[in-house]
Amino acid sequence: MMITLTVNGERVTRHVEPRRHLIDFLRLDLGLTGSHAGCEHGVCGACTVRVDGEIVRGCLVLAASLDGAEVTTIEGLTDSGEVADLQEAFVARNAAQCGFCTPGMVMAAADILAHHADADRAAIREHLSGNYCRCTGYQAIVEAVETTLAARREAVR
Amino acid sequence: MKWPALGYLRASSLDELWRALGEGAQILAGGQTLLATLAFRLSEPGTLVDITRIPELRGISVAGGVLRVGALTRHAELGRDALVARHAPLLTQAVPHIAHPAIRNRGTIGGSLAYADPAAELPACAVALDATLVLARAGGERRVKATEFFTGLLTTALEPGEIIAAVEFPLAGPSQRTVILEVARRSGDYAMTGLAAVLDLGADGRIASPRLTFFGVGEGPVLAARANAALEGRALDATAIAAAQAALDADLDPPADLHGPPAMKRHLCRVLLGRALQSFTPATEQAA
Ligand SMILES: Cc1cc2nc3c(=O)[nH]c(=O)nc-3n(C[C@H](O)[C@H](O)[C@H](O)COP(=O)(O)OP(=O)(O)OC[C@H]3O[C@@H](n4cnc5c(N)ncnc54)[C@H](O)[C@@H]3O)c2cc1C
Ligand code: FES
Ligand code: FES
């Protein structure tokens, strides 16, 4: 079937098979390989992307159901500069090692920055609880988010 | 594993849905359970019929003395809705326990109740709050009490061709006390054991209509009849809590599962019961 949607601000029209999930659609049909497919059954969070402004599991969304939707991936988020400071903090804290979880982690962390400016460590951990990282032990990631939140609060003072 | 070949169509009204629901068709709501199980090839539906754009299944309202929650209400919407917080605060308390933010943005109350996972929060809340499910089919509607809706492991009173249209919750009165507690390995995982507790606490400190409902310990939500009877009409104090804990054992018949043996689950239930009731006692007595 044919779908037309907006991906990172660009309109795309494509033929998709119903069995295609959003991550395969992004990676295989559009060549956007920043979103990762890990477990493909909703557990790991590596596939986290935005649909209509809210984070979702890309592996648990049918591409066919997204006619008219607006999708933002890590590529679009990066290009917009929305989380440039968070990405710098990830590098500074060594919050990415192998990098497999990182795009999903940044998408989930961006949701905290956008909607929960007052989140403390416990709230950050809770919000990221659906994103697995097998390398960092999470401390560096939580710290990167925490320092970014603190710096943004400082900046608006 | 990749999903099996399947068909997809979207119904934009109930009439369209009734025409689409035939042999091999399966309803797709948030997809947060159904699509996950497709990857395991646990289910191989012929056609997925997407119901998420059917307006009749949306919305949260208060009318006729009940809070009506449309089947398509997503967990995230349920968690931030002001009418829900006011009239069925147990549901607001339950949402943070359900999976993770990205899953809560898609999963629906209708899907959760229809799937009837024994460790899920919303089926237990529906039983604890004595909710009524509105079931719709081509040419009609019927109402089924939550206590009768869950009939066994992952099975419900839904007939073929029937869907959950909405859930109706009685409005919480001023003396209602609610809490949901659970033990899970990772925040957001399905509970090893959980308790949705609802009761009325009168000005005289006496308990009325307790509905302690456990999850993750049976084939569906378990309304603890004996523990509830042990609490009815009593003052909420340490003796009452001990009596309910003693009675609770006969209410439970937990299966051994990946998490541990029945004895562990019984123990966790007693602990959760104690904590839940303790949370309803005035702060001064808690300190004592
Ligand atoms: C990693 C992970 C962790 C999770 N953790 C939890 C948790 O801790 N607690 C919890 O409760 N849930 C958890 N879930 C499940 C989540 O809450 C689902 O959203 C919910 O169980 C199903 O809702 P859905 O709208 O996604 O339904 P779908 O997946 O679309 O459908 C589920 C089933 O219900 C049927 N169905 C859907 N809507 C209706 C309807 N209106 N009428 C009749 N049948 C219908 C479908 O045909 C299907 O059989 C988790 C899921 C994942 C992937
Ligand atoms: S790939 Fe989607 S949650 Fe793991
Ligand atoms: S950096 Fe390797 S999984 Fe997170």
C-alpha cells in the first residue's frame, strides 16, 4: 500500500508492505540508519523515534499505519540542533561506548529535556528505564542528562 | 524474528469495523502487545484491522454517575487526565507502573483489558474499582462487570466479533482511599506481584467496602475475598492488618513462575498488603 508521511521535515511517499515496521522502513527504504533495531519486540529501546511529537518504539509501529504522520529520527533531531548540548555532554561524559543504544537513548533523553525540565536523577532514571545499555552502566548517561538539564536551567535564569 | 506476512486495513468508523471483522481478522489498537508477539510468531493473523481512528472509541467523560473511558485511551493520556485523577485516582497512580514512556504513548486501556495479562495493572484496577466494560458488536452493546470479564489465563468474556468500546468506573467518593504497589525487577516491567487496593475509610476510622485486588499471582486479577471480609467494618489498625494478612493466604493460589515459587509470591502479597493498609493510616499512627 502507498503511504505519504513527513520524515525529518521532508514529505515522502512510498509503497510499503503491511508487515514492515517503522524501523525497517526508515533503515531499508529511506536509508536512515541512525535508528537501530535491537530486540524487535519492545524491550530494549534502541529503536526509539518520535511520531507526531511523542517518543515511541519504532519496532512496535507498522509503517503502513503512519499515513499522514510526522516522524523525527536521530538524524532529524541532530540536524535541528535541539539537543546539541546533550550530545556534547554525552561525548564529554563518555556516555556512549559501542554506541548501539545511543540514538534511542538520546531520543528518550530529548523527551526529558522537552517535557520534564525539573527532572531529578530518580526521574531521569525512571524515564530512561525502558532503554537498555550494555556498555556504560548508565551512570555516565544519567549524568550527561543531569548536567544538560542543569545548564539549561542556569541559562534561563 | 521478522513479522509474518499479513494484511492491514484501517477502519474509520464502527460500521466499517463490523464489515472488516471476518475470518482471520484481528483488531490492532496500540500494537504494544500484538506487534511484540508477532515477532515471536506467537500469533499469525491474516489481517490486522486498525481501530485507532474510530472516533466512537475515544474520549473520557463523566455522565450518569460514572467515569467513561474510551477503549482507545492511551496509558499516557489516562495518566495525565484531570477527570481520571479526580474520579478514579487509582488509575492515575497505576500508569507510571505500566511499561515505559514510549510504550505508554501508544498502548491503550482497551488493548490491556482485552489481552488480560495476569500481571498487568489495568485489569486489576478495573476489578478493584468494580468497573463495568462496555462491549460492542455489530447491532448492539452489552455491559459486563470486570469481575466477570476476566475468565482465565489471557481469556475474557469477549465473543468473536465483539470489541471493548469503553470502560465505566464508579465515581470515587470523598472517603475512598486507593493505592497501587508492586514488586518488579526493573521499573516498568510486568509485576512479579502487585496489589491494587481500594477501600472507604469513614470519619470514625472504620473500613468499608474493601476491594484488595492482587495481580501477577493467578490466572487473572485476584479479588482477595477473605482478606477483604477480615477488614470490613473494622478500625484500621495493626490488628486489622494482621487479621487481613492471616486471612489472605486462603485467597491465593499462585503458580510457580520464572520469578520464583508460590511461597515467595505469598510472602510478597502479605508484605504489599501490609504496606498498602499502612499507607492509609494517619501519619501519627504510622510513626508510632
Ligand atoms: C516491553 C513491554 C513492557 C510492558 N510492560 C507492561 C506492564 O508493566 N504492564 C502492563 O499492563 N502492560 C505492559 N505492556 C503492555 C502494554 O501495556 C500494552 O499497551 C497493552 O497490554 C496492550 O494495549 P495495546 O493497545 O497496545 O493493544 P494491542 O497490542 O493493539 O492489542 C492487544 C490485544 O488486544 C486486542 N484488542 C485491542 N484493543 C481491543 C478492543 N478495544 N477490543 C477488543 N480487543 C482489543 C487485540 O486484538 C490484541 O489481541 C508492556 C509492553 C511491552 C512491549
Ligand atoms: S528494537 Fe524496539 S525495543 Fe528493541
Ligand atoms: S553504549 Fe553500548 S549499548 Fe550503550
